Amino acid sequence: MGRKKKHIPEYGTVNLNGIEYFRTRIDDADGKRVALYAKTAEELYDKVEEAKRQIEEATFRRRTPTVAEYCERWLLMQSVHIRTTTLADYTSKVKNYIVAPLGHMYMANVTADDVKLALVPASKKSVSVYRGVHMLYKAIFNSAVDSRIIDSSPCERISARGGRPQKERDVLTDDQITQLLSTIKGLPPYVFVMIGLYAGLRREEILGLKWDSVYLDGDVPYITVRRAWHTEHNRPVISTELKTKAAHRDIPIPRNLADCLREAKSKSTSEYVVANSDNEPLTYTQFKRVWQYIVTRTTKERTYVRYINGQRITKTVKPVLGEKAGHNGHVVYNLDFQVTPHQLRHTYITNLIYASVDPKTVQYLAGHENSKITMDIYAKVKYNRPEQLFSVVNAAFGQVT
């Protein structure tokens, strides 16, 4: 079967420098009348078809921005009514999980399969990261639908379920707390850890805490939470804009924390409770270094990279509990469990619940907007072995142990 014959329209001709050309005129993407020339009618026909395709594509581009262009616009619109730290989180996720894989595509061309493939890297992260990215995809494409930039969202039937299973947050036991505090006593993270364990502040609240918010002289020592820390390009920014309205709270502190803070204040030359050597709040990198004082004293297996005579040497260390570090005799592997900054707050809140503090009071001390959040996230059993629960069960039923 032969090729379908083109229907070549009748074109006018024009003589240019003694040569006859076929000529026609069309409207370009700006509506401007332009002329096209060719030596043959067939050649001019092909030129016209290519010009039409380019005009259609240019018109489409104007009507439909790329994913990168629309994401930039969407983030700018959000900046009016969300916290600086929330905007920073959105910007990071959009850059890494939306713009990186799909930024070059036009919004109208993105399919559900494109989004599913783009979500794969996020699915290898935590559940919270995956859900956050999924939420952003839906919000951005739904916004584009509302603005009539696209007819429908490719995210409509994509499930929010994904990511690695959420790991149960472990609560530090009383023995682990004792072990941790004795291990880091006198080291840079000690005050941070004490505040987390016995006041339950979030990391950003501790790093933004100033001495003018720590009241140690009255009969009831307490901390007022009124500032929060975050970083922009690794530089610390202290803001009075807290995570929620409920985050602004006054927290009575137990005697051991009050004593710790009195001692720290007597030695401090900074307005910040946790400060760097220049008396300024920590950068993100500095905080990571401070936390390494804890990590390097655990028995967690880790890999180091060293450069010896220009060669990159990878060394794996398998710490043994109670032994000294081979590279530093001052470091002893005393911790056979892992510790995260948020785990301190989690332990504080769980201990309040375990001590039968009523949910509304726990909600206030935790700085949550409602007690359901508190109980759903943190009301986990602290102990689960029979010998640990024996006295609890007997006490509940009025039995003497």
C-alpha cells in the first residue's frame, strides 16, 4: 500500500533576485502575519506544517507552565500564610522529589505513571517523608486544576500509603537514662539532653532557648517556650514564630534539671542556654557535631573514611561495650542503645502518661494543639514484661505486692 498523497494547496509565487519562489503567509504565535518561501510547492507545504507545529507548541507553552515553573509559583503563594520553617521543608521536598524528576515536563503532560515513578525515591524514606511528598503532589496539582491550568490532576488515585513502615519510637528506660547521663556528664550535649528529658522541649525549642526564658529563682522553677530555632543555608535563625499556638507554654521543671541549669548558667557567657564557642546559637552542622559525642559512645557499627598517602581507606568499626575507642582513649563505648534528639521528648511525654498525669495536662506540657495527638502518638506502654507489669496490675486491682 503506497503512501497517502499530500494535498498540496495552491501557493502564490514571487520572483526574488531572478529566482521564482512559492510563497504563503500564516499567523505566528503572536498573531503576527509572516511569509514563508520555498523553491517547490511540496517544500513550502512541509515548511507550513512544521511552522504550525511550532506555533501550536509555543501556544501550549504559554498556556501550560512546566512543573518547575508552577512549583516555584505555588511555593511563592504558600509563603504568605505558612511558617518559615514549614516553607523551608516544603521547598526542600519539592526540589528533591518533584522538580528533580518532573521539573522539565509541562504540567498538562504529567501522567499518573509519571507521578508514581517520581514517588519511588520518597517511598524508600520514612513514612512521614513519603506522606509529606504525596501531600505536596496533590496540593500542587489540585491548585493547578483550580487555576484551570490543567483539566484534571494525575494524583487523584495515587494512595498516600507508602514509604518504609514507621519504626516504633522507643522510650528510654530509667536505666538507660541513668547510663546516658553518666556517660555524657560534662560533655557538650549534656544540657540539651537534660532539657529534652525533663522539660520535653522540641529540638528547635531547646536550641532557641535563651536565659531570659529560664526562671530559676522562684519557688517553682520553670521554662517559658517563646522562641524556635531553624537554619537557612546552615545559618541559625531564631524566631518567635512557634510550631503552633499551643507550643507557647510555661513548663515547671524538676529539681535535677533546675540544678543542672543553675550550674550551666553560672558558667555561661551567652544569652543562649545551648551556644557555640562564639556565644551564638548552633548551626545545623555544629548541632550534628554536638550530637556525635553521644553517637561515638554507642556500640552501633559504623564506617569511617580516612585518606592515607592520598589513598581513600574505608574502615568499619564494631564497638564492644565497655571498651575504649582505638582512635581516642577518652571515648568509651558505654551505650548499647541508640538515642535520637526527639527520643528525649518522647520519653518525657511517655513518662508523664505513665505517671497518670491527665491527658489535657500532658497536652499542655507537650505543646500539642489537642490531647488526641498526644495520646495517639505517645500513649505506648513503657514496660511490657511480666515482672515489670506485675506491680502495676496488682495496684490496679487493689492487691498489695
